[in-house]
Amino acid sequence: MKLFRRLGMLATLMITAAAFAPGAQAQNLQPLSVIVFPGGFNWPIWAAQEQGYFAKGGVEVKLTNTPNSVFQLTNLIDGKFDIGITAIDNVIAYMEGQGEVPVSTTPDLFAFQGCDNGLLSLAVAPDVKTYQDLKGRTLSVDAMTTGYAFVLFDLLRRNGLNMGDYKVEKAGGVLARWEALKEKKHDGTMLLAPFDILAKAAGFNILQYAIDVYGHYQGLVGAARRGWARDHAPQIQAYIAGYVQGLAWLSEPANKEAAIAVLRKNLPQMSPELAAQSYAVLINPRGFAPKAQIDLEGVKTVLELRSRYGEPKKTLTDPAKYYDAQYYNAALAK
């Protein structure tokens, strides 16, 4: 009998140990499917994954790269992904019936955190020195009616070029547009940092940085469906907390070399020199948004541009319509 009791106790200990083993803990993590544009602006997510900040919150973030905004937004609206890291203009466009394509269900998207100010630059061919040099040239966008296309059109308008003075082609997300620019299929496009660093290193010119024109502009945000968020509040809060912790880790000077290693692990084609430049550009107040806060003044700029260029015409003025702070506030209060 003593032998049986000892065997029973041993079995209990083994089961308990197995339950707390790393593999078992990983199996208990709630999966979160997050669709992103490929690029260095995903650095805080990569850092949070590497440092285990998402796992500490009980979630496992699985990233999917999107080829373009249409694929990202239609699949996010249809519920095929939980979270999208996308331009807030995309969220607004589809919520207002101004998206690039029709969708099968009524969108209920909202932004729950900020990421950056767009990090936008107008990159052009080496022989283009001024805006007037773009007359008759071909420029590329992701989509004609969403994303950063309106920033491109507005910068050109401000510098004396109107629709018809140049050609526009759809070329996909920023990675695809950079590849097209590099292959000289187009003469200019809006890039997001750190692609501007790659462009300058390859001999392309940066005509202008959007933030220098607008002062405030909200670029990428974390977005989700309102219904999904209500049903998965702990998961979305864990995502926000992990992202903010990842950003804080990146911003700690003592972690600079480790942070650069994370960037190069995910972008192995990036040289150490370009990675160091990316750190200088992104890890500062003009780079990633401090604590992933949304810039409501920047959202107003997006709304002003959409009111000017969006179709069908609408006057949009209320940033709060597209942003809900409850999950962000709850995540940071823990």
C-alpha cells in the first residue's frame, strides 16, 4: 500500500510539473492573429515577442504580412484576423463607405492605440530634384482612395501639381512600392521609415517629409472590430500592454545593441549601418509614438485630407468616432 501511495504521489508531482513546463504554458496562450505591412515599423511587436511580454499577458501574437491595404482591410472586416496594424485613414475610409473596394459586411472597425506619425516621406528617382520635375511622371500608391495616397496628392497640390499633371499607378504596400521604385518602374512614392533610409542609401532623393508639412499626422494604429474587442477584452489589453512594454524596452539606451539585433533578425538584408540609422530615426519623439498613444490632432489632419479628397464627398471632423481608449487605458492601468 505504501508503494502505491508513493507511486500516486510521484504521478501527481509529475503531472503538476508538466502543467508548469514551458511547453505547456505555451499551449495555454491565447492566439492573436495580427496582420501587418512588412517593415521596420513592426519593431515594437518583434521586441515584445522576443522579450516575452505578450506571453506574460497570456497571448501569443502571430504575424501575417499583407501585400496591400485591400487584402488587409477586407480580411480584417471579415474576421479572418483579430488585429490589424494599419493607417488610421484605412479605418476611417472603410467605416465611411469610402474604401477602395466594397465589403461583404458592415464594418465596425476602430483604432485602439497609436503607433507612429506615418513616418512618411516622398521618395523620388535620382534625377528628380524638385516637385516640378514630377510633371508627366508616374507615381505609385497602395490604393487610390485610402492610406497615404491623399498625403501624396496633397503634397503635390501644395507644390503646384494637380491631378492630370502626373500619372498614378497602384503598386501595393510600402515594400512593393519600394521594390518598384528601386527597379525604376515608377518615379516616386510615399515611403515609411526606415524605407527612406534605404532609398537615400541607394541614391534616391527625399523631396519632403510629411510631418514637416502637417505638424501632426496620425499614421499607423492598432485596429480591430468593436464586436471582437468586446468579446476579447483581456486579449486586446494584453496585446496593448505587451506592445507598450516592447516599445519601452527598445527605448532603453542600454538595450540599443540588442534592439538592433532584433531588427536585423527580422530584416536580415539590413546592414548594421542602416540598422543603426533606423534606430536613430525610429527611437525618438518623431518616430514611434511614446507609449503608443494616439495623436488626436493628427487624426484631425487625416480627416481634413479625407474631407478634401475622399469619395463620396463627406465632411469629417470627429476623431473620437474612430477611436476608443477604454482598452488602452485598462491595459496601462494594470
